[in-house]
Amino acid sequence: MKAVAYTRSLPISDPASLVDVDLPDPPAPTGRDLLVRVEAVSVNPVDTKIRHRVDPAGQPKVLGWDAVGTVIAAGAEARLFAPGDAVYYAGAIDRPGSNAELQLVDERIVGHKPASLSVEAAAALPLTAITAYELMFERIGIQPGASGTLLVVGAAGGVGSIAVQLARALTGLTVIGTASRPETRDWVLSLGAHHVIDHSGDLAAQAKAIAPAGIDYVLSLTATTQHFDALVEAMAPQARLGLIDDPDQPLDITKLKRKSISLHWEFMYTRSLFGTPDIEAQHRILTEVAALVDAGRLRSTLTEVVGPIDAAHLRRAHEILESGRALGKLVLSGFSPG
């Protein structure tokens, strides 16, 4: 099968950082695995992080944790899907990624593709939708229909773009997003945010001008180290702070004590990595997201189809992500002929 892999951790400017390879097809699926023919993928910051941090010592390693495709075979214990089903999923971080023509994936972390979306638009959703949903409704514990204020730091990114929409669709929260450029501000407003503030300015002062009593829930999706003190200042007593990024230095969590602020961390791969008893919750999340999309209550965050799934186009997508200026989601569709 065709695939895109890396064999050494190299800067994305190096043509050898991602290369086109031919790999053996995966084995026939067993248990609850599905064998999926991949049709479209999207690119996430985790792809670039793993490429930098994990050197495969000359062996091809396939990245990619967002895919849409068609089931071509199912393990004997599979009960949620059958060959011919169109599916979307984010996959598992400890298994080969989706930048390949064929992929094995556990059906318990797979959903039926939203019927109303193209494969490209659907490929933009799984990882960010699961991350945002788990962070908001499971880690932080926001209740459906909740009132109060929600601050989304980095609201124009992949996870933020879904979080803003989920908050508007499923809660009564006043949603405040952060963005620092005119185009990202417009994007966040188009997703339904009630207010947009500039995270390159005085974040606490801007947030408190909108919510003088303090912010009830904060999703810190990027640059948590940089914004931590301002977030603590802006938050209400007994507020809840959720993170997904990797702070570049330890956070002083003693600063949370005076307000009894709780801290919650989300890692979308926890369920698949540890095979938790509730692993099938990700199937249910993707099912709910698809229903919201098909009902017109949630939209894809696709902003660009970069090109076919090959090394050159994946290098370009990684380069855009590493620039820190990505808006929404980048998708690649189909494999180059030949």
C-alpha cells in the first residue's frame, strides 16, 4: 500500500522529513478491528510533535490521526460496522497512523461519517471534536444547558473551532473566544462566539470587562504557560480550568488555591492507549457529533484542502501548522496515482 512516513526526526524544510513509501498491507482484522480504505485525512499538531520527539531510527513511521474512509473488512467480534460503511475516526496514538491507503482501527473509537458532508469536510472533525467534547463535558463537567461564561483561548484553532460550536449548540453559556488577527477574529465570530478578545493583549482585563464576576469555565488550548497568571486573575471563585497543550515549564498550581479553581487535563488518546472500560464513549461522541452536523447545528472546520495524500503536500501542511498561524483544519484527499 502507498503511505507517507518519516524515518528520522528532521526539520520540515528537509525533503526527507516526510517521504512517500510502499508498505505491506495490514493483516486481516481480528477482534473488534476494522480494516478501512482511507480516502481523506487531516493534520493536527500531534503529528508535528511526534515527528519532532520520536525518532524511528531509520524505520518508516506513519503519522496521521484523523481519517475518513470505507470499511472493507471487519473482525469477527465487530458489531457496530460492516464492510461498505463510510466511517470517520481519530485512531490510536500507539498504532500506525492514517497517512496510508489502508488502516486497522478499533471500531469502538469509530463513527459513521456525517451523511451531509464530503469526505474532506468530515476528515476535519474527529480528533478535534472528541477532544473538545471530552474536555468540556467529561473532564470539566459542563452540564448540557449550563449557564455562565466560557473562555476559549485559541478559539480559531482546530479544537477551539469545535468547542465554540459545541458550547453554542449544547449549552446556554456566554462564549468568549480569543484571537489575535482580523481573519481569526472573524472566523471565531462566524462559529457563534458572543465575544472575541485579543490574547496578545491584556487578557485578564478584557475578560473581566465582559464578565466582572469572573469566568466560570476556561479552555486553555494553547500557550498556557504564557497566559496562566492572566487566566487565574480572570476566573471566578470555584471556576474550572481545562488544558490540552504541553506547557513549556511547570505551572504553579498553588495560584489556583485561593479561588479553589480546579484543573482538568484532556488527552484524547487516553481511552484507546489504556483500553479503558469506557473506550466506546468515543464511538458515541462521534455519533452525536455526526447527528449535530446532519441537523445543521455543527459545521465542519475545514478551511483548506491542501492536495492529495503524499509527502509533498503533507510537508506543506506540517509547515503551516508549525508556523502557528493555522486557521481551522487542513485536509488532504485521495492518493496520487502511480
